[in-house]
Amino acid sequence: MKKTVFCLFLLVLTVSLITVRPASARPHRPDPFWHGVAAGVGTAIVLGHLFHPRVYCYDARPVRVYTPPAYVPPPPEPVYRERWVPGHWVEETDGYGNWERYWVPGHWERVY
């Protein structure tokens, strides 16, 4: 709104400050056509900017649609039982003829 009022004020001020020469009684004035063209072009420039302001229009941001996460239940606990394995001696070889013997203490072992 301020721009429109300012342009109209500027247009009225410019027109009122330009002095108009009195009409001439001579039948042939020197090239009056170009004076009218200049006035028309100036008016078109001023009114063109007044009635067609430079406005940048952008599309609205797209609406984001979120897919809710799918619920995947955890797998059920495996069915197993435990049994007691008593302690025992284990003999192992390293592959070069050396045998080693060590004690494995008793422990619970899961049986599926």
C-alpha cells in the first residue's frame, strides 16, 4: 500500500512540476510525434511498476507424510532346560605331539 501511495504521489508531483509551453499558432511544429511517444513510454514504465509489482511467488512446501514404524515383536524366548555337567579333566594336543591336561570345573549347560 505504501508503494502505491508513493508512486501516485511521485506521479502527481512530477506532472505538476513540469511546465507546459503555451500552444503555438504555427501550423508545423518540429516533430511533435516523439514527444507523445516519450510521454507514453514514461507513463507505461511508471504505471507498469505500480500495477504489476515484482512479487516472487513460490509453491507451498509439500506436506510430508510419515509412515508410522511397523511394530515387529521380538521372537519368543527359546525353550530350553539346563543340566549340570560335573567337573572333569580334558586332554588336548597342539598337533605336534605335545599333550596338555587341564581341569574344567563343573557348570550348568543349556540343552535345547
